[in-house]
Amino acid sequence: MKKIGVIGAGAWGTALALVAARAGGQVSLFTRQEDLKESQILTANEKVLPGIVFDKPLTLAAKRETLRNQDLVIFAMPAQQNRQAAIEFGPYLAKGVPLVITAKGIEHKNFCFMSEIFDEALPSHPYAVLSGPNFAREIAQNLPAATTIATRSQSIMVPVLKALTAPHFRPYMSNDVWGVQVSGAIKNVLAIAAGMVTGLGIGDNARAALISRGMAELIRLGLAKGGKLETFLGLAGYGDVLLTCTSAQSRNMAYGLSLAQNKPTDKVLQEGALTAQTILALSRRYRVEMPICAMVHQVITKNITIQAAMEALLARPLKAEFGEAL
């Protein structure tokens, strides 16, 4: 797969375009940004990745007809924009060209995961889902990183892996599309909770306990949705949770910090708030107990204070950590 199109010139799309270029691909980056012109050669993008000079130049493309020449197309749009992007760009895709979905989240309007959107909007295209402990800025800087790429289509697995295997970027293959997606969505909510705990200044013990019990919630819903336990313990699961719950680079953790410190929150950071509402609805649908996610939603909707939420979690009935106790 030599010709690779990346739809979305934000930080994440740009970083993945750099990965594909480092892997030897001829990359076209499709953008709606009015300040970026057709066929412009991009060696930096201060708007989304300030201070970074690209080691591989990227070619910008505004004409959607160019998509017909691509061997692989990566959708790097935010989760809530994926359905529109699939509808908008779909007619320009070559017949049966494989896709890579990179957004982490759930469509709030109808509770669809990203794979469900593409099953509906582009049913004739095989796809893979990419998710892992990956910050766009570090990947753009060519720092070491690993990720998971999951697909149900064995025919595209190896080609997609090769197209995104660069010297400092290591993808691992999986067939657990559900496990990867559930992990990517729930970790956003857990990161908000971790930001709250950090903002309250109640200690590392509390944050470690929250991450561990949050993983239990993630696994419960993930298994109910059809995911595999090993996925939740791997890069897309625990790896991503660990990263987003402990790093100041995490937007969702920053949102939780802002809530704990009573600071104004940027609208960009509020995507995780919508995800919390969606996860809570899914937990009810599948009858899965998710007290941390429920408390995050209650704090966001101002039904309870963060302090009261923490006290409520600690006051829950005593129980065994795993299954039945003696």
C-alpha cells in the first residue's frame, strides 16, 4: 500500500500521516482548513502541532477526487464527525479500498461505536480500528510508541500493519474490534475521574485505586459487548488507561482537573463529558455496574459535588474484589 490518504489534518491525523510517510508511503493529507492550500507541501503545522518540524514532508489535498487513487484511507476525524465524514468522502473512495478508523468514542446521538457507523455508511469497505496509548505530539516528534490495530478482515491485516509500521511506531495485530473500541471510549471517562482525584490533591493511593477499579468497570462492559479479556489488559486497554489517567497531556484528565479546581472548561475538553453520559446509558442497557463512570456523569451534570462523589464511592457496600469471597 504505497498511496495512503489521511482524512483530517488535526494533530492526530497529521501524526498518523507522518507515521505512514516514515513507513515509506506516499501520503496525501485531506483537510478542510482554509489556511492550508491544495498541493501545499507541509513541513510544519503550527496550528495543531506547534514547535514541531516534520521529518517527512506531507502533501496536502483538497480535491476529494484524489481519494480514488489511494490504496488505503485513514479516517482521523473526531468521533462525532465520523458519520458525516464517511457520507461526505465515501463517494470518492475507490471500490473496496480498506479503511483505518482512529477515533476513540461513541456517537452520542444513537450510541453507535465507530465500527457501527462505518458498517452502515460504507458497508463495502473492509476496515481496521486503531487505538492505543498514543499522544499525537509525541508520535509527530518520532518518539517511540506502540498501538493496537484490530480488524475482522484477515485479508487487510498484514497490509495495514505494514503501512503503519515505522522505526519508532510499532502496531500489534488483533481481531477484537469490540474490545479495542470499548477500551478507547471508557478510558476517556476514567481520565476525567483521575483528573478530579489529582485536582483534589487526595493522593496517589486514591488515584491508583481509582484506575484499578475503573479497569474493572471497563472490563465488565467490554466483556458484555463481546470484547476479549486480553485486549483490556493490553495496549488498547490498560495501556491507554494508564497513559490518559497519569499524564498532564491528556485532555480528559485536564478536564477533570478543571472541574476539581472550579476553573472554566474549554469546549474541546467536554467531549469526555458527553462520553460519560453515553457510557452510563450503555451500562444500563447491558446491566453492568459502573459506579465510577456514574459518579463522573453526576459530577459533570452538577447533581453531586466531587467530594460527595468520592465519599459515596468509598461508602459502597463491602464486596470481594473478584467474584465471591470466603
